[in-house]
Amino acid sequence: MLKNSTYKWPFVFALLLHGILFSFLFIEFITYHNYTETNKPQVNIIKATAVDQAQVEKQIADIKAKRERKHQEELARIHRLQEAKLAKIRREKALQKQKALAKVKKQQKLKTQIETKRREEIQKAMQQQIAEEKQQMAEHDRQIQAEIDKYKALIIQTISQHWIIPSDIAKNISCQLIVNVAPGGEILSVDLARSSGNSILDRSARSAVLKSSPLPVPRNAEIFDNFRQLMLTVRPEGIEG
Amino acid sequence: MTKLLKFIFILLFPVNIYAMLNLELTQGVDKAIPIGLVSFSEHNDIADIISSDLQNSGHFRVVNIDAPQQSSYRVQAVNYAYWAQQKIDNVVIGNTKIIGNKYKITFKLLDVYGRSVLLNKEYTIPKKQLRALAHHMSDSIYQQLTGKRGVFSTKIAYVLVQRDPNKPTKYSLIVSDADGYNSQNLLVSSEPIMSPTWSPDGKNIAYVSFENKRAAIYSQNIASGERKIITKYPGINGAPSWSPDGKKLAVVLTKTSYPKIYILDLATNKPQQVTFGMFSDTEPNWSPDGQSLIFTSDRGGAPQIYQLDIQTGEVQRLTYQGDYNATASFTPNGKGIVILNRNNGMFNIALQDLTTGEVNILTEFGMNESPSIAPNGSMISYATHYGGRGVLSEVSSDGKVKLRLPSQEGDVQEPAWSPFLD
């Protein structure tokens, strides 16, 4: 859930960028193609006329042959030239294409770098925000916990003042009481969750709790919720001055 | 986003947020338990006797209430909220009806905060047994609320010395209730009576009497008054102490030139010397297990307390604090000894822990003597000087409660607390 929302926009952006880059490539290729069409090499064609039939014919034939040869040579030469030119053009074209590709690649790389950097920054900012929020929450929790601890101490102090420790009671026994508290601290009920095995200790503990009503509890309703039900362990260890 | 995180947080750590809050109570106060006592009847003072029993034990703070007569003894009519508001833990309600020359008495002990009935009893007794019943009821309440056996029905024996310039001095051996009331003479004599001590069953008291112009140890049955001589050797016949099984008596005799401890088999009356040497040994007292005796001896110079292992004859010194310690007796659990401790000329009652050696001085003013501990170990009776005469006093084992008990005109000497009697 968290991830989706974080990378959604960068992702869309990256996709768009790729599309644009690809389209650049396509357009450049077409322009180049047009250029090659217009620069096609022009070839001059020579026309011959006959004079002496036989000789001429021969001559003609010679000439023809010569011409033909020449022509052929010329053609071949032209063809070679043409070929060379074409090859050169092809090489240039290839080079250009390569260059363009390299450029695109470079641009792409740059874009990716920028994108990565941006993404990292966003991520970093988000992490920072999360950390801040966490810290705020922790601070809030700490404050709540401090408040809870304060009232726990107050409650224990209050009950201690009312708890008459039975004389000569064993120090290694304990009982547990569940105390239900209403907002304002009024004690609704005290139930013996676990007996100490000594009814005198159990009774003294329950009396002490009920005598302490109303208990000091937080006014803040949210914090008070923690105090609705208390598990009180009663273990006789000492006498308060 | 914050809400979302919070939600995740709650999902991950639900325990932290909504679990039952755990608290631990380990410290309390050392206070007397408040107990309400609704007057029982206009016909007698039973509620007053219970009230002073409980109050004087030091364990209770009694709040006496004159409640409307008609509804006072009905549990249904008890206003728990009222008592709870007063922070009173327990309430005793009762009622007395007169049937001929008898009382029909009902009483209930209520737990105010638990809203429950802890005791519910009914008695029909002759009118003259009212005081005994009141003490019995106090014992029941005490046991129910402290878990320990009460000593309100036990007795104290003591010697009362009444001096009159115009008449011979009168010595009386008296047994009274533990609160000092209801005293009865066991023996009256014009010669000194000393060192009363109870048999473990509480039926007999042994004492020293000079009635034949010289010391002899007697044993007397309390109910019948019947008595017999245990020892009448030349010289000292003193400080009897009953063994826990009741079959032997430790005594002090001067068969040699020094007072020495002897153990006397009551079946044969034959004494056997158990301490030796050229110094005075006196005031023997049995350990609860019957294996040893503690006694006072000047073998180290000033009187101090020593312990004798009866089996081996080995003797070891127990007291070191103060320049003088005497009149020692074991606490009922055998873990401590009650002593008369002298320090800088002040005689005070003290409790020494035998494990730690710690000595706790319980009295003040330095004119105290003859400590004797109650069978539940909660109180110690002793004789003290007040208003120019010897009076019977009690102090709690922690030194917090001190009482002067009523007694007739005269000097009270050597109180001895009885064992449990029922």
C-alpha cells in the first residue's frame, strides 16, 4: 500500500520519458532517409552516329567495342565510385546512427541518473517524514506512559496508606485482585483473582482497595481507559513509616 | 499517514495499549484494625469487656456505637455503606436476651468491605459466666481477624503483698483473668509466697511458700485447692519450672553450698543435679522442646543467662548486652527469650532474638521485674512500680502497647501468665 503510492508518480514519469525518447529515435531516422533519396548520383549517357559502313562498321564496331569497353569501364568505374560513395554514405549513416544512439543512450542514462537521484531524494524525504512521525508518536506514547506511571504510583501510594498489614504475616505469600474502576476513580468492584491461601491477607488487601475509593485516576478519558481494570498483586514486604 | 501508522502500531502491539494495568502493592501501614462494636444490650457490659479486650491487645482500634436497640443485631439492618464511609473494616453486632437467670447472647462479626458474615454465634450462659463468655468472644474475633489465638481467656497468677503497720504483712497468691479482673485468692499467708509457675495443662500452680518459716515448694490444684509439698530440703527450695510435658519440675536447691539447678521427676520426687560448680545458678526455665534449660548464673561475674543442654550437660552463655540479665523465659516459639535486663542501673523487660542476638528493650523507667510471656507470644506481663506501689502491667512483644492492670491495694509481685486453658 505504502510502496504503491510512493512510486506511482515516478513510475508513470519514467514510462512517459521512455516513450518520448523512443519517438525521437524514430523521427531522426525518417529525416535521414529523405536525404538519401535526393542525392542519388546522375549518370551521363553518350549517343554515337555511323560513317563508313564496313570500316565504319568495323570502326564502329571497334569504337563500339572500345566505347562499349570504355563505357563498361566507365560504368564499372562509376559503379565503383557509386559503390564507394554509397559505402561511404552507409558508413556515415551508420556512424551517425551510432552517434545518435549513443547520444540517446547518454541522454537516457542522464535521465535515469536524475530520476534515480530524484527518487532517492523522495524516498529519503519520505523516510525522514516517517521517522519524524514515528518519533512524534513515540514522544506521544512516552508522554502517555509517563502519565500512566504517575497515576500508577499515586494509586499504589493511596492503597498503601490504607493497607493495614496483618501482623506476623508470611512475607512470601501474595494474592491478586482485579479492580474495576469507573471514570473519576470510584471503585466498582474488587474480585479475588488469586487467593494467597491466607484469608486474612486476602481480606486486608480487599479492604485496603475499597477504602481507597475513589482512586486517583487521570482525567483524560483516553489515558483513563488504561485504568478501567487493574490487576493488583499484593505482597506483604514492608511497613511504611 | 499518521493514523495509518498508528493503526499498524496498534495491530502490532495491542497488549501495550489495552491490557489490564498491572500494579504491585508491597508496602502497608502498621496500624490497629478499626472495628465497630454496636452495644449488645442494656442488661450487661459484655460489649464493654470485648471492647477493652480488643483495644488493649493493640491490634484493634475499637469504635463503640450506641445503635438503635431494635435493629442493631440484625444483619439485614447493617448499613455497610455507613461503616465503609467511616473506614471501619469490621463490625460486631449482638443481642442479649434474659431467660430466667440466664443470658441468651448472639453475636456476629461482619466484614464491612466484603459484606459478609465472618462469625455468627449464639450462647446461653448463667449470668455469672458473662465475663468468661465475653473473653471467649474476644478470642474468637481476635483469631478470626489476626489468624492468631487470643489470650483473653487465659489467666495470670501473681503474689500480692499487703503491708499494714498495725497488722502482720499479708501475702496472697492470686489468679485473675488476663485483663486483671475476676481475681481469686488461691492462698493467703502471713509468710512470703514466691515464684508461682503454671503446669503446662494450666490445672496446677507450683510456688514457694515460707508458711512453715522456711522455704518449701508446693503444687496446688486450682480447681480443688488441693495441694502437696514437692520439696522441702534445707536451705533454698526455689524457682520451680514445669517441663513442657508436665512430668518434671526444674528447681533450685542448695544441697551443696551453692544454689544449683536440679530436675525433679514428679513421679518419684527425686531431684537430680544438672548444673555444677562454685557459683550460683537459679531461675531455670524449660525450652519448648524440653531439651534444654536456660537459667541465671553469676559464673561469669555478674548474673547472665546461660543455656544448659540437658542431654550433654553443655552450658553456653546467651546474654551479653547489659551488665546484668536475669529471670529469663523462652518465647512460645522458642526463638527468643524474655529477660530482665539491667543497664546503667535501669531494670527493663527485654526480648532477645536467639538467632540474631538482637535485644529489644520493651519497657522504660527502669523499675520493672518478673517478665512472663503470654502463650501466644503477643504480650508480656510484668511487675512495675507506679504510684509508690508494685502494679501488674503488660507490654506487647513489639513494645508498642503498654497497660496497667487493675489489682487490689498492695504490691504486685512475680506475675506468671498461664498457658492456654481450653
